[in-house]
Amino acid sequence: MAHLIEAGIIGATGYTGLSLLEVLVRHPNIELKFATTRRGDLAGEYIYREHPNLLGLTELQFSLFDLGNESLKDANDRVLRLIGDSDVVFLAVPSGASANIVKEIRRLGTRIIDTSADFRLKDPDAYRRFYEREHPCPELLKEFVYGLPELHREDIRKAKYVACPGCNSTAMILAGYPLTKIQGLGNFRIVYDVMTGSSEAGAELSRSSHHAERTGVVRPYSLKEHRHLAEVRQELGMEPSRVCATMFAVGMVRGVECIGHVFPDQPIGEKELWRAFRSAYGEEPFIRIRARKVPGPGSLPDPKFVRGSNYCDVGFFVDEVCGRICVLSALDNLLKGDVGNAVQSMNLMFGLDEGTRLRDLVPSYLYE
Ligand SMILES: NC(=O)c1ccc[n+]([C@@H]2O[C@H](COP(=O)([O-])OP(=O)(O)OC[C@H]3O[C@@H](n4cnc5c(N)ncnc54)[C@H](OP(=O)(O)O)[C@@H]3O)[C@@H](O)[C@H]2O)c1
């Protein structure tokens, strides 16, 4: 059998960590060597104690790892050795924590795939503005490739370090990207509305994530300048005044639905939109175009059709009366909005078929 890629996960108790475990325990080319937590009560415990759905799927046990904690020196050194012996490490920790870990583990030479926001932005000023702190290692920003294969496939193949996009950013970028290919649109402006499920906020409890408070909501929560806009502006090459967004927390667990509104100076027809979307995504393994004129299930992107999979469905329609064009996307925030990009990138970095394991993730329609 060919050499298995040895991998580990830092931050395996959270939702991204769980999603990584779900994908990697069945990845045919991966041997999962370690999965960490800072929680002493879980040290040495089987993964399925924290993630009961993984019972019978892996015998891996949690390793204790908390770099900032001097009293855990032996445990930390053990994990640092495991990282050094591995081919790739996935970081599934909050933004801020990730950069501090990268600073320390970089010297070990292992490839890093970071799911946090710490290395997504190339511009440290944008990081300061959106994350309200100085970047702890701005000199490393240029070493990371933005982990969205649809835009950066060739760079990802050669990358040692990848920073995966946010879930809302992935949805906004993939919906808006084809528009950048339409000449007649010029310097268009776009207004996004983005609806997100509760798992986007991670496993930590808060009043707003409490079941009684969260169930059934359609709650605007980030009216302007959401952090993910910084990534959209960077990736679509747009000035701040040309792209804005409002986020809504809605009553789903997994899923993002995004719609972008554009009022072009000159009419843009469906034919041009079809051409732009096909040229952007015609060969993409995880992008499906839904743009049927007849309304009804399946005509346009809807998280219900992608949940549990690595697909991002994109689509569009033209509102001739007021000269509006709308672009849409839907994805599963923990897969194509997170771990899906991470594993797709890993497959590329190690010369595997890009869809390995991810292609098996068929959308689960009657779910939730
Ligand atoms: N949720 C999503 O839909 C989504 C989508 C795209 C990207 N992401 C990114 O994925 C990362 C993880 O998000 P999540 O939703 O999985 O959050 P989460 O559920 O809150 O999990 C965070 C994980 O990080 C660990 N952790 C927390 N603070 C830490 C620290 N200071 N140092 C080391 N480990 C720490 C926690 O583990 P212990 O307490 O057990 O140590 C936990 O395993 C974030 O950077 C987020 O931006 C999330």
C-alpha cells in the first residue's frame, strides 16, 4: 500500500474539529495520528466520548495540548514531536489562537492547513481593522495561500501553508466571482444578504446560541462590515465602497444561503450570466449551477440541497423591471465553507485527486 499521509488536528473538540474527524477518519490516504484538546478531563479519552457519532469509527484518543500553559510542558512537547513527525497538521482553533500556534510549530517543517482567519488576509491593516488587534506575525501572511481551490488551485498545489476561507466569505466569493468576468458590468457594486446556521458560531455556549433563543430566528446580527467582507474584497479585488453585506442568523444548524444584488449601468441578460458562470465553474468538481426560471425546489441554490456535502451551489436570476441582477450561493458551512476547502486543499498539496473522500459526501436531503 502507498505511504499514508500522517495528519493531526489541533482543536478537535470543536465543530470544525469534529467535521475534520468525520472526513479524515474515512479518507483513504490519511492516517490520523493525533487530535488535541486543552481539556484535562478529555486527555487520553477516546474521541467518541466527546463526539458520540464517531463510536466504532476511530480508536484515536485525545492528546492534551495547550502551548500557553507551562504546567503542561511534557504533554505539549509530546504533541510537538507528533507534529514534527507528521506530514500535515490542521488547525481548528479560534482566530488569534491559531497565529500563536503557527509561530511555534512552523520550525518543525510540517505543512499547515489553518481553518481560522489569522492568515486569510494579505494586508495586516485590514486584519487590524476587522479583528481589532495587531497581527502577531504579519511577516508570515505572505507565506499562506488562500485555500479556495476554485480561485487558487495552482498555488495551493505548491503551498506549504494554506489559510482556508470563512464560510460566509466562501459563499459570497463563489456567488460574486463570475460577475468579475462580465466586461459590461465595469466597476459594479454588490450588496449581499447572507443567512447562516447556528453551527457557524462554534461549540461555545452563549445566550444567543441557546436553543430557546436561536430556534426559528431570522435575526440580523452583523449589519455592516462583517469580518468576512475583508476576504471578499481581497479575493474579488473590490474597493470597500463597492461591496457590502448584512448577515442573518436563521433557524438551521448547518448551512449558508447568500444572495448578492447588483444594479448594472447597462442591462445584463441571462445569456451573459450563463456564459460567465459556465466559464468560471464549468470544470469545477464541487460547484453546481442552479438557475432555472421556474421557481420551485431545486431551481436556485438552497442549503437543503448541499447539506452534508462539499458542494457549493451557485445561481442567478435577472429582475428586468428594476434592472437588478441577483447571484446566489448555498453551502454547508462546516464542509465547503470550512473543512471541505481544507481537505480539497490537502488533496491538492499532496498530489491526490482533489475530490478524494469529498466526492463520497452525497448531500443528505431529508436532514434536519
Ligand atoms: N464553525 C464554522 O462553521 C466555521 C467555518 C469556517 C471556519 N471556521 C473556523 O474554524 C475555527 C474553529 O471554529 P469552530 O466553529 O470549530 O469553533 P469551536 O467549536 O468553538 O472550537 C474551537 C476549538 O478550539 C479549541 N480552542 C479554543 N480556544 C483555544 C486556544 N486559545 N488555544 C488552543 N485551542 C483552543 C477548543 O478546544 P478545547 O477547549 O477542547 O481546547 C475547540 O476544540 C475558527 O477559527 C473558525 O473561524 C469555523
